[in-house]
Amino acid sequence: MTSMTSLSIVIPWANRDELAHTLLANAPQLARYGAELVVVDCGGDPGRCLAALERAGVPVTLVEVPTDGFNKALALNLGVHAASGDALMFLDTDVILTGDWLADALAAVEAGSFVTVERVRESAPSPDPIPAGELQSLAHIVEFVTAAGEVIRVETNRRQFADASRGGPGLICLRRDHFVSVDGMNSDLLGWGWEDVDLVARLQLAGVAPRLAMGEALHLSHDDSVRVVNGGARAHSERNNFSVCVANYRLGWLSGTFADDVQTCAALITTRTWTPRPATLAPQQGHSDA
């Protein structure tokens, strides 16, 4: 691929009403690049999803996945299956891109990299207990050493002290063929945490593409009550998924479940183009239908 000819934005969803707000806020930037919007309702209330789309008034490809619970990796895999773009971006339902993030991201993707958002700021930031002082940021990095002695460092998060922002490994833009080459997301990971870093890690461990972090986004702050953690604590869920991923990497298993998810679910999902209804015209002043 020498040119990015089309872009699909895939948004996994389950009962998050802020979708209407973020779709409207992101629409101008996405429209500049002719981006196809794919919203995947994975285990959510269909009526609630349609209500959010109605409020936003933005045309989307709507994928409805009949499942008992939200699985972000499954939603992204099936969203990519329904998407038509040769460039992909995964965007959370509660995130607004700031600036013109896609301009630089698409240029980097066209050059062969994959891109994640460097700084995610909170709409309601909590006070930072660590004064910045001389320190600018704190990075969390997992280092893998191969049998051949190659060292591969995967940054899982980076905290910026100046604005209390964090890294956004799940807000990723990449080539479709790169996604397919590692068999996409791993829907065997359950609950919350590490399913996005897993894709980043496998792209690097498999030598598919280098990673670049750039730009900013705004996260609409919320507590853990809206996260899917399988009834446990968020940290516990993330540790479980991390352990599963490391075990896979040790066995040389660097593939996701994209092909399996498509084969298993393709006949069960519903995909349709949703377009907003024309606005109802109010009667002109002085006019009566009586």
C-alpha cells in the first residue's frame, strides 16, 4: 500500500449515552478526511444506541452484535470486518480528538508506522499528588527479550506531570493489512485492561510496524461503574489479561481472534447504514392546518 485511499473509524459501544456528544464533537475533523464511521453495538440496548445516533445526527455504519455482555476486542474485530477503509482508527465512545490529529497520524501510517495518541487529558482532572518539579513524565514500559537477545520495549502508559495527561494506547490508527497480519484483537481477553496494549505489543513483537505516539485527545471523565470488569476490581481484571498475554507471547502466539470472530459471528450480526431522519419543519408563524 503506497497511499491511504480511505479511512474507517471504529467505535465500540454498549450503553454509553455520551456517544451523541462525542460524535458531534469529532464530526468536523472526521469529515475532512471522508472517514467512514462504524459504531458497533456489542451487548448494548439497541434503542439506547439509536437514540444516541438520532441526537448526533451523523450517518454511520451500525453493527449490532447480539451478545450478553460487552467485549471490546470482539466489537473492534467485527467493526473492522464491516468497515471498508484501508486505514483504520479505533476511537472510544467517550473520547474527543483535539487539534487535527488525523493529519499527522495518517501521514505516519502511510509511511508504514502505526500511531497512538500521546496525551489523553481528562475533562474533570483530579489533583495531581506528584508535583512536576524537574520531572516531566513517568513511563511504564514492559521489556521483552527474545531468545535471540533482541530487546523490544512496549510502552503501556506515560503520565505527563504538567497536565496530568496519560498515554492512549487504545486510540490507535493503523493500516488494515497490518491489523489483519496479527489477526486483529484478541477477544479471549475478558473484562477491562490490556486488550488495547496487547495489539500494540503484538504489532511490535511480530515486527509488523514501529509505533509513534503523537497528538492529544480529551476523555470525558467517569468512574469505574461504567467499565466492564467482570464483577471484580479494575486492577485485578487488567492483571489477569496481562498474564494471559504474556503466556501467549512466551509460546510465540502473536495472533488475535479476528478470523475466528468473523467466522463465528458473521451470520449473527446485523450491519446497516444508519442515516439521520430529516429535521421536522416547524409550521410557519400564522399558518394553521385546521
